[in-house]
Amino acid sequence: MLRLSSSPSISRIAQLSAVAAATAALLGLGGTLRSTASRQSDAQPISEVASSEPESRATLASGREEGPYELTPERRALLNTIRYAEGTWKDGEDKGYRILYGGGQFNDLSRHPETVVVKRYTSAAAGAYQFLPKTWKGVARELKLKTFEPQHQDQAALHLAKRRGALTEIDSRGLTRNAMAKLAPEWASFPTWAGRSAYGQPVKTHQELARFYSRNLQQLRLQLGA
């Protein structure tokens, strides 16, 4: 956390304002969504001015954490796009990692909450990528993930993308229609080639996801000076 003295210099204030503005630009991608975590309520607008929290994982686009998958701007843009599609984007704030199906929240990140929510559908999906308990247990076992912490959720989502055959294409070509179609069986909010959900649920369009991904990727690259 940045701390200011009681009488900061004008140049220091300008520097901090620039940092906050850059982070807000990265996270403030507007739009309206109706997807997995919030599809039971009216579509909620994504604020044009997002949180300027510099520690948001939505801006973490380089390095390797606990797990086999390195973070890159392309992979972080993919993760952010999945969150956008699944209704857990929350202006890029980390509270998206605590979202239950239906929009509620949970606090304990030591494990998947396995909370069954009955609304239009019945589901125990949870987290930034709306993992079902069975899916999470399988991936956690494969990757030896011991908690449901955000960094582990990120690793699990990338693993699912790789398992669906989409990660290599996204690394080299971005979020193409072909990549979306490969991810559609994993995330119901992603469109098949025909533009429909693989499970007959509310779905994002190819254009909407491609636009979000491209804008997010551009901002992430600018952040890294790439």
C-alpha cells in the first residue's frame, strides 16, 4: 500500500494520480452481461470506471506462481474474459474469486465451498471461473492445488483451457472463434461455432468476447511496456 506524507510534493501527487489512472484504464472495460454467476437477475452494467486497486489480479500478467502455468498478457486476458463471460468480472476486483452461482459470495478460500444454489438452474458452481465441485476436485488433484485461493483458481482455469485444446491457439493467435468453440463445453457462457451455448444456457456472442479480450490484452501489454 502506498503511504503519503502530511504534505506531499506536487510531483508525487501527479505520479500517484498517473498510476491510479493507468490501473483504472486497464480494469474499466464497459459492457453489460448476463451469464453464469448472475444470470438469474437482470443484466448488470459493468462500470466504465473500475476499481483502481493496484493489487488486483486482473492486472497480473507476467511471471510464474504456484503451479505449472506461466502468466502472460494473452493468458491473463483469457482469464479476464472468462470472468466477464461467467459474470464474475466485477470490474476486475478480486472479489470475483468469491462468487457463487447466482451472484452470492463466500468467504472461505481454503476449499471449494460446494454450496448448492437453486434459482433458475441448480448449481454449486463457484469462484472466478465458476468451477463445479467435481471439476475442481479433479483439477486440484492433477495440479496438487491445496486451496481455492485466487492463484490456484487461475492455474486451474488455464489447465482446463489447455485440456480443451485452446491454450496453445490463444497463446499464438488470441481468442479466435475456434478457441471459443473449444472452450464452449467447459464454460456454458462461451459460444460454439454456431453461436449457441453447448448447454442451452445464456451465452455471449463471438463479437462481444473478442472485443473484451482485445481491449483487455491491449491494456495489459501497455502496462508491461510490450
